[in-house]
Amino acid sequence: MTATTATVLTARALLLDMDGTLVNSDAVVERCWRRWAQRHGLDFPEVIKVVHGRQGYASMAVLLPDRPMAENHAENREMLAEETADVEGVVPIGGAPAFLAAIADLPHALVTSADAALAQARMDAAGLPMPYVRITAESVGASKPDPEGFLKGAAELGVDPADCVVFEDSQAGIEAGLAAGMRVVGIGPRAAAYGPTVQVEDLTRVRVEVAGEAGDGGLRLRVG
């Protein structure tokens, strides 16, 4: 649902997607995937519907279903290098700097479909601190919408999945969070269509408080 008045969620840990959630990298993603679509004779508007939230090889598998997966992995490596070198127009999502500052000492992890180099390049370009715990493309065997990344993030933090709240913008990411048994805060206009637990425009609409009365590291999120 879309938050019109504040929704309160309790949690013990927060799991954060990067692109579209902390960092607006749409300009880079669109430049790189537009060129890819042209090389393969595909319609870019249909391509861009698929790529958000997934690892590149997984997007290619959807878009080129008859191509051997080995070719998808090989071309994905080229795509990652291209995207890592291009940070023009990468900026923080509204409220991201203050949000990350507020949770700096609280249990949280980055769970992104980017590899480590791309994640670092985009977080640096947006002027955002990299979370100490991070699950990147190298950490998992399956791309979102598979829940593996979020489950690994919860395990790294030592928190039950049911006690985690995910922050996501894409269909693949929201589906992954829900499949992991977690509640999902949808960030930005893309998120509203994919059934997150609650959806807001950006991170200026999220407040994080320590639930002091719980005495066990509990967090309270006011969303909306």
C-alpha cells in the first residue's frame, strides 16, 4: 500500500538495495542498456522493463531466451565494466545521506545485484558511505527475484528473516524480499505496482528509532 499517514514497522535489521533505493543510477543504466538493445536489435522500452533489480546475465536470459547462458555471463562481464566506468549523473536518492547517517550504528546491510566494484563506484559517486556488511553479485548464485541475497544478508547480521525489513524499488527486488519472508518498504514510483508492504516516494519519508523499551536492539520505522 502507499503510505498516506505514517505506517510503523518494527525490525531488528534493515536490508538495503542500492540502485533506485539509495542511488539514482537510471541515467547510466539507460545509456548502457540502450546500446545493448541496439546491438541485439531489441526494443529498448521492453528491455528497460526487465533490467531493473536483476543481475545483467539474468536480464539477458529473459531477453534472449535461446542464447547459451555462458554467453550471457561473458557479455555481463563487459556490461559491468562499462557501467562501472560510467558514473555521470549518479546521485543519491532523496533522503539517502541522512538515512544512512541515522542507521550507521544499527544493524543493516547492502544487498545489491551490482558486483563489488560497481557498488563501490556508484556509492562513491553519490557521496554515500558503504555499509560494512554487503551482499554483492559475487556473494550469491542466483539473481533477484531469488531471495538468496536477502537471506544471506539476514544471516550475516545474525537476524531472523522475519525480523528484517527490506528497502527496494524494483519488481525483482520486491519479489525477492517478500519471498525471503521479509517486509518490504518500496522506494520510488516504480515500487508501487509490485505489492510492497508500504511504499513511499523516497527516504525523506522514513524515520528510524531505536525501540528502547524492547531492550534487544529492536528498531521502529515510521514510514510515510
